[in-house]
Amino acid sequence: MLKKIKKNKGLFIRVSGLPGSGKTEISRKLLPKIKNLYGPTIMWSGDDLRRIFRNRKYNIKERYLFGISNVKLAAFFNNQKINVIFATVGLNEKIRQFTKKKIKNYIEVLIYTNITKIKKLKIRKFYTNGSMNVWGNDIKPEFPKNPDIKIKNDFKKDINSLVEIILKKINKIIK
């Protein structure tokens, strides 16, 4: 699926999926490749922004408000022709709709991972320690119905291989 890319805006690559699905690691490895191909690029994760802004509010309402703030920040950079790679759980349909309206050159990447596998591998302790307000535990994820790119991470493939697949798909979308 080709997208009409506005030349006066940066790309916004939103990498979403369940906590522990590999979003941040994939995004970090994607960063230099996008930078080399498409110019100035920054990358951050939802966890990065939570640390910076000392946000420890995880209920569904606060997650939504924080998500809207994240999108506004990304739009700020996007409007200055700076590409943004944003690794976020982001499994909320209302935030996705807001993002699509607010940001041009939006590419949605879904890292699909079986939650049972994530729990079994003990990647994130909040899945097993009784924590509340956790996507995939007590908060039902709203997966995108038609992401631009959907990649399955079953933890058998090398992360670099997944990054290359995503990069090829991004190139097809915008060329």
C-alpha cells in the first residue's frame, strides 16, 4: 500500500505492541537505518517519556491523556521535517484515531506477540507479580485492525531480521 508522503513533514513511525514484544529494541535498531535513508530522525519509547516526565499514572484515563501528549510532541517534531520513531504499547483505538488526524506521514507498525509466550519468558515482571493496569492482563488491548505493517515476534527470529523486514516494508509504503 503506497502512501502519499508530504515532503514538508517528517515520517512518523509508530511501533506498537504488548509490553515485552520487542518494540523498543526493534525501534532502536531501526533508528540508524531510517536516519541514513530519510534524514534527521529521533526515537523514543513510552517508557523514556514516562521517566523524563516522571509519569507513574497507569490507569486507563491517565494512559489516554499521556498518549495524547506523546502524539502532540511527535507532531511538533514531525512538523519540523524530523522523522520520529515512537515505540509505544499504544493499543488504544481513540489514540490511534487522534494520531492519524494530527500527524501526516504516519506509518503504523504492529509487533504482534503471543502474550502467553511473553509471560512464559518472564520478560516483564508486572505480568506475574499481580500489578494492576497492565495491557494484556486487566486492560484489554485494542489491536489495530489494519496496521501498515504487522510483524510477528515469536522470539525465534533474530531482531535484526525483523528490523530488515520492517525497513523493506516501510520503503515499499513510501516509495
